[in-house]
Amino acid sequence: MNYLRLLKDNYKTWKLAKELEKRGKPLWRGMLPSSTYLKYPPYHSFNGKKVLNFGSGEAVYVAPNVVNTDCIPGKGVNIVILASEIRLPFADNTFDHIIANHVMEHLPNWFETMKEFARVCKVGGMIEIWFPPVSSDTAFTYRDHLNRLGQESFAGCNSVSRPGSNILAAKEFKELGEFGKLVLVERYRRTIVTWWTMLAPESLLEWMCEHLRNIVSEEGYKFIKGE
């Protein structure tokens, strides 16, 4: 965890959160809203790259290079994809950037969707996943959260392995296709915003993130698709 980056990102996120407050999305007990807009503001164009905003909800982007999908129709949603659907309606190697912000924990077949992301992502493209950490009460108590995810959930990609002698897992790893080409390049943990997390020394904050509950509000993982 880079402490200076954390402070800078929290300050930037706090400013964006204040903008979202004007949209009727207030802070809750020091936790920042998990909206995609806190990662990429509504006016973001993604530099013209082809983007899949999967499970967009209300956080849609009007840029013509962005495809917004959700399981129900809504303003700005380009394509409706049911949560139970496994195969995505896109050709191989379509997108430069895929964003799934707090979506995977809701899907009954989340890993099949992850493999589909790998299929429709271009070589060199990025897949960005955000979800509540297993140390958060929200991961377990929200009725619509079907899955609890962490770094080991992505075992079988190019940079996440699973130790041990699980024969079934070893067999599965050989059949993962494009998912096996993904390289985890960044894991990010966003902490709750309180005075004591902002002022805690980096080593103490790292310890709190590893061992205490409800310190980390969300985790983000970024993958690059290799050849």
C-alpha cells in the first residue's frame, strides 16, 4: 500500500463524493459511495478507447465509445444483459477496457462472466473489477450479495496461483482459455474515510487493513490481457 497515493486518492475521491452528494448520494458512516463515478467522473471519455461498462446501474457514460450494460432497462443503458446470462453478446477481442464495479458479487455465475470478460477483451486491454472485501460486513449482510471475493478467487490467471494438491482445481486451470492470459497488475484497497485512517502511519494502516473488519470499504483488481 502506497501511503502517499492513498492520501491523494482519498482526497480526490472525497471531492468527487461531494459532487455525488448533490445528486442525492450521501456518505454513510464514513464509507464512500461505491459508484463508478468515483473512479471515472460522468464526463470521462476514456481517451476514445472502446469500453464495456458492465452492470452500469445509473453510472452510465454518454461517450460513444462506451457500451453501458445492465440487467434492467434504464436511462443510458445501451444493452440489457440478464444476470443469469453466461455468454456476452460481443465478439472476441472487442474492448480495450472492461469495468465491473460492484457487480460480480451479485452474479450467480460470476466466474463464467469473468472468463467472458477475458474473451471479449483485446490483447493488452484492461479488465477492472471492484467489490466489497471479505472483511466488510456488507459483503455478508446484503441480501443481494451472492459471492464473497478476494485475490484467490482469480486463481488460474497468469499471475495468481493456488498452492496445494487439489486435483480438480489443477484440471480446471488447464481449461480456462483466455482467462489464463490475464495478468494481475494492481490490487487496490480503498479504506473508510475517517480522521484516524487518514492520520494512521502506513505500517499501522496496513496492519488494520489485514486484520480488522470494516476498515477496507472496497477492493479493486486490474488485469491486463497477455498474448
